[in-house]
Amino acid sequence: MTEILAAIQGSHLALEAEMDLMAMDIDHLQLDLRKISERVTEAEGDVSQMQQMVLELQATVVVLKSNTTQMECCLKDAEGLSRCNNLWFLGFHEKAEGPEPDQFQEDWTTSVSYNLKAYQNSSILNRPMSMPQPGAPWHALTACFFNYRDRDALKDSLLFPTKLLVHYQGNVYFY
């Protein structure tokens, strides 16, 4: 019987040791669960911040798309002007070109090139150039450039609109 009591007492001590180990494991698990709970709460906060940022970015994308559309329209207009208006006229009265602007431009260009040849060696600089009717006063500005940037830069820097400036065969003439 002492042997049975000793075996029971040994089993009891072994069970107590196992229970202590289980209690320590449960404490570790509770600590780990608290840490996981804190991390989940932090992750939920991060997710809500990200959702807010996504909403802000979506609003920004909508604004940028509309700005891009407007800029594309402006770019198309600028490209059209640079292709179509390499010959730029200033100083004409409104609708001076009449019902056929293309014919007026062609006649004006022809008369400019003819008069440039005639005036190239002339010392008379204030003589009006001939132009088709209806025409502009003699202080109209005519300039032909190879690209629109040069044309606009020269047009913006012109201080004396009463002079005639012509770009002809790579040379710039002031009249």
C-alpha cells in the first residue's frame, strides 16, 4: 500500500508540475493574444487611413483628368496654330481679308516677296508696301518663321508696331 500511495503521490506531483507548465503556457498565450489584438487594432487604423488616402487620390485623379483634357485641347489648338499660322499677320483691321482669307493671304505673301526684292537695296524705309484691297495700313507687321516659337518670341519682343518686319529666305528685314 505504501507503494500505491507513493505512486499516487508521484502522479500527483507530476500532474501538479504539468499543471504549472500549462498555466505558464496559458499565460504566454494570453500575452500573445493581447499583442495580436493590439496589432489587429493598429492594422484596422492603418486600413482606415489608407481608405481615406484612396478617396483623396481618387478625387485628385478626377481633377487631373479634367486638367489633362483641357491641356490636350490647348495643345491641339497650339499645334494647329503652329502648323497653319507660320505666316502671321498683325495690324490688319478686323475682317480685312474679306470673304476669302486664303486668297488674301496668298496675294499678300506674293506682294511681300515681290516688294522685298524691290526694296532690298532701297534706302527709303518708310514707304508702304503694296497689298491687295482691302489692305492694311503701312505699319502692319508681317513675319514668316520656320517654327511658332521664334515667331511668338519676336512678336512679343516687338516694341515698335509702326515698323514692318519680314522674315524672307532666312533674313529679317525692318521697314
